[in-house]
Amino acid sequence: MTRYRTSDGKEDMQQKFHWFGAMAIPIAFLNGLFFGGYALRKIRQYWEGGPMD
């Protein structure tokens, strides 16, 4: 949430919703799932010695 000043210098009391800031945590969570799963798959492939997906 960010507050802005109006053109006459007074603080605007209505808060504007910041979409990018609100989506940062869910996007980071999904990225963690994706890259974490990818890393586990690559580690397993290395450990077992071949692409067995």
C-alpha cells in the first residue's frame, strides 16, 4: 500500500493497491517450487546415472 500526494500537496487518504508488491510473495513461492523440483530432479538423475523421467 502506498500513499501519494495530491497536486495541492496534501496527502491523499485513499490507499492505492500495489499489485506487483502483492504478487511478489506468491510468485517467489511458485518459483521456489519450480526451481526446487527441477534441482531435485537433476540431482536424482545424476545420482541414479541417467535421464529416467
